[in-house]
Amino acid sequence: MERITAKSGRGPLNIGAYLPSSSGGILPGLALAVLIAASAFALRQVPGVGVLSPLILSILIGMAFHNLIGTPASAKPGVAFSLRRVLRAGIVLLGLQLTVQQVAAVGLGGVTLIVATLLATFVFTTWLGRVMGVDRGLTQLIAAGSSICGASAVIATNTVTRARDEDVAYAVACVTVFGSLSMVLMPLVAGSLSMGPHAFGLWAGASIHEVAQVVAAAYARGQEAGEFGTIAKLTRVMMLAPVVLTLGALAARRLRRAGGEAHRATPPVPWFVFGFIAMVGLASTGWLPEVTKPATATLTQFLLATALAAMGLETDIRKLAAEGIRPALLGAGAWIFVSLFSLGLVLMTI
């Protein structure tokens, strides 16, 4: 589906250009994406399937529907709405799962280790992608997913990199496969190294891609490791905001340097990231009743799953296969780097 872009840099951004011509036009596609997301949540009750997050299941079901049945033309306005408005709403609400107090619990040393791992992984993956000749947009998506928080980081980063939908699907596949390998292998490695719960929780939180994968791996080593690993991972998720803002600023600078039509195009400004930061601030005040947290967490997951279902409904497997093996090797390189780099820091500091 053709991406919607602003045609002029003069004046405020025309929000109407991002919306379908009528609210009724979005209903078929939005309903289809919501149905797929609901199916993903239901499938998690099937034994063996629950290890996959609803985000991953949603994009897989969406891709299967698109490539086996075909996404109806009438659904495209709602799919576009899900990819933009629903996605941004989900990322904003993601901030409610994080607090400044959680960061404080990790400690200065832990936060420093997490930030160092994130930056080193992103820089290394970007460099390796350039060396391997992988497209810059796809490289940045793999770098973000590997260094920050998996599928959520991939789709958030794509709001400023504006890569192809097939690139997003490929990046999500990479972080899913390699994050799942970490989930299985890292508890075994920790046992062989006799790592304590604090050290292993920090390693898992600083290196494994998805939040759900961190939870599964960290709790495999006990309650203390599970709790600390989850807090460390959520601290890492908080880094999503500065990374996306930085990538947006870099994308804007490239547009300005390009001149011509590109110079007049509206630079990508990820305003929703400020909503994410505001939600972190709200959650940190303690004003939100504890009883609302499970509901907001589920709603956040559902909105993001709906957006990824829409992504799947636009992903052509033939184009995905045309990407070749190099992006997968890039994902493997990023996974090996983040795992070993963070392990080295943990062993040196704890």
C-alpha cells in the first residue's frame, strides 16, 4: 500500500492527510485487524503457543491471511488507520508500564550497563549492516529491535525511518527468532557460570529482545532473578523514547541535506514519543490505582497487536523472501554481540 506523506513543508502538518476520507471507511480494515489481534490473544491459551507474544502471533496471522486469502481493497483504509493511529496510541500507553522508581531500583551501575549495551549494540549493528550491504532502513529496524525492546521498538522506529512493511516484518522475525534462542539458552549458560540471581537478571534484561522473553528466561532462574530481570528490561524499554527522537532528528537532517523535493518534505516528528514520556511521568507519580495496571497493560498489548496485525495484512511473503539471507545474518550478528557484550560487562561489574 502506498505510504501517505505530506507534500509540502509549509505550515502545520495536515493531519487530515493521514486519515481516511470517512470514518465509515476505516471500519472493515480496523475490524479485521482487531479480529486478528483477538485471535492472537486466544491462541496463547494453546499449549506451546503461549511462549510467543500476541504481537508476534498477530503479524504471523496477518501475513498468512494476506498471502493465502488476500487483504480486501475495502479493508485498506482501516489497515492504514491501524498502522498509524492505533500504533501510536499503543506506544503512548506503553509508558504507563514504566516508572522512574523502577530505574532507580536498577541502580546507577545497572542503568549504565544497560545504556552502554544498548548504544554499543545499535552502533555495531548499524556498522555491520553497512558493511554487509543491508538497506539502511532495515538495518536500523534490526538495530532498534535487538538493542531496545524487540517488536515494539521495530514498529516505533519505523515511524521515523519509514522502511517498507516487508522490512518491518523481516526485522520482527529476526528479533523473535534470536530472542527466543536467548530465552532458551541463557538460563543454561547462567547455570554453567554459576551466576547469581542479580547478575543473571541484569544480563537477561540488558540483552534479550522481547519483554515476554526476558520474563520467561529470568524466572527460570528463580523469583529474585525474574523480578530483577523484568525491572532491568523495563528500564531498557524506557530508552525507546530518546532513540526514536534521535533517529527522527537524523532523518530530518538527511531530508534537509538532500534538497529539492526531499528538502520541502515534512521531516518525521515522532510527537507520540512525548506522549510516551508523559505517561511514564504519570505512572511515576503513583496516582494511578494499582488495580488499573493489568487492564492498561493488556490494552497496550492489544493496541500494538492490532497494529502488527495490520502490518501483516500488508506484507507480501515473496517480497520478504527477496530480501535474502544477509538481513538474517545481520540479526544473528546483533544477537551475538548484545549477548556477549552485556555478559562481559555483567561479569566485570557484579
